[in-house]
Amino acid sequence: MSEKVTLIMFSDDMDKALAALNLAIGASSMGMEVSIFFTFWGLNLIKKNDGPTKSRGIMRKMLNFMNRGGSKRLKLSRFHMFGLGKWMIGKLMQDIKFPSPQELMMMAHQSGVKFIACTTSMGMMGLSKEAFIPEVDSYAGVATYLANAKEGRINLFI
Amino acid sequence: MSEKVTLIMFSDDMDKALAALNLAIGASSMGMEVSIFFTFWGLNLIKKNDGPTKSRGIMRKMLNFMNRGGSKRLKLSRFHMFGLGKWMIGKLMQDIKFPSPQELMMMAHQSGVKFIACTTSMGMMGLSKEAFIPEVDSYAGVATYLANAKEGRINLFI
Amino acid sequence: MSEKVTLIMFSDDMDKALAALNLAIGASSMGMEVSIFFTFWGLNLIKKNDGPTKSRGIMRKMLNFMNRGGSKRLKLSRFHMFGLGKWMIGKLMQDIKFPSPQELMMMAHQSGVKFIACTTSMGMMGLSKEAFIPEVDSYAGVATYLANAKEGRINLFI
């Protein structure tokens, strides 16, 4: 039986996403079974990069406008500086041939990392499955996460 | 023997508190033994909602004035917008009949989740037991947390 | 065999550093085998406190100028207030004879906590080993962290 790793991706900071995806891909390539539970702001990582995000009601429309998401729109947790810091980190990553967040998402998916979207957060934000990229493997609540994590060797909240 | 879950509640962001309490209540309802170790800003979740917070010395008084705490005063980690974002999330939660942070605290307590206040943080901030809600089960330091967590199936830092 | 604790130190917030080091020293003094994997902003905790940080290229020079690091330069995650909040927390810590972040780093090292610097983050930020304090035990990537953490009883992302 392979060892399990579970990550709760709560944040959508670009830097935390890089750390989480790097861990996930590393663990998967070492033969571990990895799942990422995207919740709250973390849902932004699995939102489609193109087109508007549909949602019901004026407040949810506002929230999803301010909180557009998509793996190419993530911001740094500091030094964002209206995009300059992000552009700089992007350049530094290119320099050492480090993949972008979008590329890491695809690499993680291809290496078998499971993407789970938190249905409670989706409900709160008025999001339906159409808002998300097709690489999402399942839509589930906290009970599914807990059932996974209690078998996990490494469980992290990011 | 039931499986243990331990959460370190370091943050007092409303969104992280919602995530932590949702996890704790979920785990408890699945028969797991859950404890939350409230430390640093996380102490704000277990401060009384009413009345001033007493503390010794001018600096601690200042700190506890700026850092009033109480589960009804938590702020979002982003989009706080002088309370507008918080009000909006509150509305969205009501819409889907999701409980407020105060209600979740009570639900967690009633479902058997143990609340532990970090005595080191209390010392630093000049807080005594009177500052806290009666639902706090115990007052302890890092050794107690570690003894719990090393038996934990799921340990998270939030 | 002693029980393992692994911490990923992603943040360089002074308050999170205090929590992490307090945990690490506590666990070590209880006979547990503790390692801290410093990554991304967390590298700032193990940067030398004195002298400029050398790095290649104008963008990395800029990044390392803005992001100077060193355990005596850590900021609070809130209430920083141009240093006032940090000074205040420092005073409150002195009051209860709580060690400073620099002192905690040395105490952790002396009590046997292993310091590991993330080589991927070092590459991205253009940092070489000379940027770091001599207390760093090893320089390694995510595979080393994962090999440690899968044997860990307590693994936290901070």
C-alpha cells in the first residue's frame, strides 16, 4: 500500500501555491498517493483561467468579480507591488527553468495528484462545477478530507 | 481507542477560524477525539465577547485594546474592506444556513471538541483566565500540545 | 527509536517564528528528533544578521535588498506599525523573560534541532550557502523533507 499525503490548500497566495504544488509533485514522483483539498481562497487555483465566473445573486457576483481566481492570477503574499513582485518572481523562476503555477497544476495532475474541490466553500461562494478546470477529480466535503487524512503519513494545512 | 485530531489555532482570521471549526466539528461527529490549542492571535477566538479585557501594565493594555478579540470580532484575512467583506461573507453564510463563528464555537464545544488555551501566549499578552469564555477546557503549554499531537492521526497548524 | 517532528518554516513572520521555535525546542527537550525545513520567506530566519546578502543579477539583488532577512529583522504578521508592534512584543517578551527570535534559534540549534535550507528556494532567490548562518545543518530539496516527514509523528506547515 502506498503512503498517503494530503494537503489542504486554503490560501491562494502564489508563493504558497508554488510550495504546495512542489511538495505534491515531489511526493507523487516518490510513489506516494497525494490529494489536494482546495477550500476557501484555495478554490482560486482550480478556477478556469478564461471567461467570467458565473454565480447567483449580486453579492456572490461581486465576490467572484473581486476574487476572480485562476492559476495565472495568483498574487504573492508580500511584495506584490501591483504585480511587479509577481513579475519578478516569475522571471526568477524562468531563469532557473522553474515551471509557472499553471504548469505545476498540470504537472501535478499528470503525475496523479488528486484535486478535490470543497463543496461547502463552493456553496458559500455560489460556485458550481462549471467554474472549475476539468482536472478537478472530485467535489466533496470535510468528511472526505478527514477520511483521507486519517490514513495520511503527511497532512498539511497550507 | 478513538483517533485523535489536534489543531493549533494560531491565526484569528475569520476565514481560517471557519475552516478550523468546520474540520473540528466534522472530525468530532465522525467519532474522532479533537482538541484545539489556541495560541497567539488564536486566543482571540476564545476571548469573551463582552466587557473589556483586563491586563497588567500600559503596554499590555494597549495590545489588548488593539487586539480586542472575541469570536464575533474576527476579520477576514483579505477583502476585509472596513467590515464590508466580513458582512458579505456573513450574509453568504446565512444564505446557505451556515453557522457564524460564535455558533460554530458553541457547536464544537458541545460536540466534545476540547479547547486548550496556550499559557505562554497568555503570559506574553498579560491575559488571565478571566479573559476567556467558560468553554475553555484547560490552560496548558507546548508540552501538553506535543503529548497530544504525537498520538494524533491528523495534526494541523492553522 | 525517537519520535520525529518536522516543521516546514515557510513564513518569516516574527510571531510564527516564535511559535515554531517554541514548539521545536519543546519537542527536542522531550527527546523528540526535530528538523526545520526553511523554505521561501522562511529562509530569512537563517540568513546572516550582518553584512549584505550577495546574489547574482540585478533582480535578485533587488529581491534580497527588499527581503534582507536575518533573525533580528523579522516582522509581526500584524500590528507591525513601522516597528512599534514588534518593539512592544519584544518588551512583553523581555518582561516574562522570553528569549528573542535570535536566542531561540541558538537554543533550538543547541538542543539538537536540525536546520535544513531549501535548495529550490535558494536557487530561485539567487542565494548561496554564504548567505546563511553556520548553524544550518544541511542544504536539501523537497525529497529530503518528504523522506523525513513520512516518518514524522508531527508534521506542520508554518
